[in-house]
Amino acid sequence: MQSPDFITIGENIHTTRVLMRNGSRVVQNEEGQEGILYKDSHGPNRFMGIPDYFKRTQVFQEGRVKHFMVAIHNGMSDCGTEQEQGKAYISAEILRQERYGSNFLDLNVDELSPHIDVQKRAMRWLVGIYSSLANVPPSKDSSSQEILQAGLEEYSSRGSPQGIPLVNSASLERVNVLDLVVEHNTEVMVTSAGSGSMPSDEQDRVANAHLILEQCKSRGIGFDRVHIDALLFPISVDQRYGNHYLDAVKLMRREFGGEIRISGGLSNVSFGLPARRLINDTFIRLAVEAGVNSGIVNPVESQLERIMNLDMDSVPVGIAKRMLLGDDEFCMDFISSFREGKLS
């Protein structure tokens, strides 16, 4: 079973991404400097140092390293060594996500700094590096319209070398983002959130999607340029969330037809639970069967060919599926099965 029409939006080049300090990728080099170990496209291990400023942050003291925050900071540094390390780290991830089949790569710098001028400069810098190296278009991702605009202007100034980009995202709370979509002739991710709140169920999602799509139509944005984020929330928070999303997808597919893309952050479903790959694989398969044909995922972890050939009758998948479809209160059976080694 294959789904060649699925659009993968690689999620990794994002300043929220975290490595644990006690994990295998945070190490000390021969000089005793703490840093991040990774492989480039040629295979050998490489090292990116963690600057002193980051070691003073609360997140670092709590045992976590926001590695793309470090990479972007290093790349924008005045220090030649830090510049080289930051650029090399980002370049390696771009090429890695492309090798695993991404159609777009999501670029987000929001957590780099609380200052909008620094965020805008970082987005321009990142788009510049991306444009010189990548083979697929970028997805400009931000909670700030100013940052989205900065990224789009930088990409346009370079001749849009990878083709039509994606804007992530527009919503009823910020419909003016759609004007950027028109100005720069992009694809767009629109969310099914309300103008002041998150949707409570599938009916809310569909109603909100109708409203944001009317805003698209009024600007001449065709369905072939639209991805609808049906908003997936962690199943560990509420056992109904999987069904809310899947039922919304089915309704949207019936109401909006086959031209539009239905999407979402598909790895959100597994937050806070063990055996995340099993959960994500199972849910992505269910989502594709419901009508999803776009997704913000880690393409290295969520490989579509493996997912579409998943044995849906196996014991581990069955346990995950039961939880995802709301039949496992508080996810207790899934967690017990994990502890008992049943999910291998």
C-alpha cells in the first residue's frame, strides 16, 4: 500500500527542538568543550560547540539543549569557528530531511530571541543559507506575521530558487497572513482554530475551516494552494482527541473535495507517551486512510513507505490503535503494555 500523493513537511529545522544533556548526542570534545555530535552527508561524526551564553540559560540548566537555537546563534556569530559549525549543522539537517523524502522543510526561529528584530534577522539568515543549498522549497513557519514577511522577502530577493514556498500558517486570528500568500504567490497552511479559541470537536474544526477558506476564496487563493491543519492534540491529554481529528478529516474531505490538502502536526498525538514511533506510525496510517494527504512530520522517524506497509493486525499496532481511537481510558492499557514489553 503506497500513498505517493502525500506531501511531507519536514519539521526539524525549528528552534524548539530539544536534545537531552544526558543523551548520546551531547558530548565533550578532546578539549573538554560540551557540544552536539552529529553526522554530515558524508558519514563521519562532526561536532558543534555549545556557546557559553546558552549554558547560562534555564533550559540548559534543566538538562535540555535546543540544538537548532544553538546552530542558528552560532551561524550568525562573529566567530569564524562558530559560524562554520552552525552552518554545517543546519546544512546536514537540510540534506538529511531531503534524503528521507521531504517536499517542504519547515523553518522556524521564534524561540531564538524575544526581540523581533533579532528574530527577523535570524529568519533572513536562515533563508539565505537554505536557498543556497536545498533542493525543495521552504515552509516559513512563525507565530509572527513580521517574521513570515521577512522570510518571504528574503526568499523572493534570491529568486525563489527552490520554487513556490509554503506559509505556515494563517488562521481566523490572523487572516492578514493570507495577503502575504497572495503577494508572494505561495502555498499556505490554514488552521481550523477559531478566532479566539481552539476547537472542541470535529464540528468546530469543520466550521472554522469553512470560515478561513472563505477568506482564501475572497483573495483568489485556490484550493490547490491550501493545506488545512485539522489540529491534532496529544492523546495523553484526552482520549477523544484522536477521533476528533480523524472525524474532522473525513468531514473536510467530503465537504471540500479532493483538490485541497488536509494536514496537521501528526507527531503531536504521541506527546508525553512512550513508544512514540509506534503511536505516530499507527496514527499516520489511520489519518491517511481518513483522507490526510499532507503532514508536518519528522521524515527520518516517520517513513511513509514503512507506515503504509504497517501490519495493522499485529499486537503492538492493535494496542496503539485502540488507544488512538478512544478505547483506552487514560492510555493505561498502552502504558501497561509498554512496561510489560508487549510493544516491541
